[in-house]
Amino acid sequence: MTNSDKNQKKELARLYFMQGDTQQIVAEKVGVSRNTLSRWVQSEGWDERRAALNVTRPEIVNKNLLLISRLLDKLNSDDIDVTNIGRIVDQISKLAASIERIDKKANVVDAIEIFRALNRWLVNRMEWDKEVTPELIKVFEHYQQLYVSEQLNALKK
């Protein structure tokens, strides 16, 4: 296998992996051994990148709201220790502030979610549309990352 073929398989494997396929399925789709794929996942940090992509704004907000609800239940219970009230109120305030910060960044997070959907669509389309190549998807991802970085920098100003 030439270096170019290996790089193309590696990029295709990365795309399938980022879309949520298991390592076994990706290895079969791309035609490499499970060990080779595992090495790529480890050396390139694919697990971390996929995890970062899979955390969505609604998921974070919902978890924070659930925590706030539990803390409010503690405040409303009959057996609350007075010394804990300040700590619980402080935790609720921090969680509420976190939700507010997330909502301010919603347009960037929404863009990321749309980019992920587009990338999944392109990866699926690549199976039958010869104009969609791993290189094309890589170019799209590059510009998507630039867009997100610029938007995040604009929010900091």
C-alpha cells in the first residue's frame, strides 16, 4: 500500500469514526486491521475529538437544570441543615450562570451542530457520490473550524 493510499484510508477511517461508528465497523469499512485502526485512534487523539463533538448545548443545559432541580428539592426538604443553605444557593447560582453563558454562545454551538450534520451527510454521500472525497470533507472541516474559532474570538471581545 502506498503512502497516499494509507493516508486516504486513514482520513476515511477518521471520518467514519467521528460519525460514531465503532472501531470494528470502521476497520471493516476501510479495510484495515482492528489493531491499525486502534493505533490511529490513540496516536491522533480521535476519542477525545469525538467526545468533544458529541457534547451538545441542550445536553449540557438539561443536565444543569436537573442539578438545579435536585438542589431546589434539598432546599425545600424539612430536614435541611441551615449551614448548608448558603452552599446550596451558591451552587444554584453557579449552575444558572453556566446556563446563561452557554446560551450566549448558542449561535456558535448551533453552527457546530449543523456542521456535524453536514459532515455526516457528506460521509454517507461519499459512498455513492464520487465527487465527495475525504479530501473535500477535510477542506470543509478546515473552514468550519476557522469559522467556529473566529466566532468564539468575537464573543471574547
